[in-house]
Amino acid sequence: MSKNLNKTPKISIGVPVYNGQNFIRKRLDSILNQSFTDFEIIISDNNSTDLTLEICKEYAEKDKRIRLTKQEKNIGLFWNYKFVLDNSLGDYFVIANVDDLWEKDFLLKNFEILESHPKIVASMGKIIRYGSF
């Protein structure tokens, strides 16, 4: 489902990634399967040395809401996060780390909270950890 390119998306989703081939498919699927669909995805590949860029290109070709940039050199974690924020167009912004997954209504529930309570400036969902620590 593609967004209207002449319309500013409500939410910008920043995906800063480096060598995320083991996670990026599930990450992007969990975004693209959201019940709320008025968003753009800004992926910044931080000069990965694995298959991350190829996987991201595959997704970008299928969905026009995805904007993909490959950094010419690794710019570091902070600057890669800043890059996706600086290139966002939406009214709201969320970071989508490569190894995190969202429930289907994550964006919708957070958007509804922010829209209905103007004094609230941030919202996040419940965190459920997986894997070993």
C-alpha cells in the first residue's frame, strides 16, 4: 500500500541500520503490517558490509513509502540516527531499531494518544524482551 507522494505523512519512521541482515526483514515486515498506514520509512544504511542494503533495496522497490539511503562511509551510530530524523517529513517521528518488533497496532495506539492529548509530547508501547540477556 503506497502513500500519496504529494501528501505529508503523519508519521516518519527512522530505521538507522548497520549490518542488520539477520533482523531487517522482520523489522520492515512489522512496520509494513501496521494497522495505521499513513507513514514514511527512512532507512539509512550505515555502509553495511553484509546483505542489509540488498534486502532494503528489495523492500524499497515494493513500497513507495520507503526512502533508502546508503551512507558512503560509516558515519557512526549517533549521526545515523540524526540522519533519519533530519530527513523525516511527518508530523511525528519514531525510531525503529533494526532488532525491535512492533505489535500490529503500535503506531495507531501511540498516534491516537498523541493526537487526543496535546500536552503529551511522547508516547511508547509496552516493552517485552526476547532472547537471552
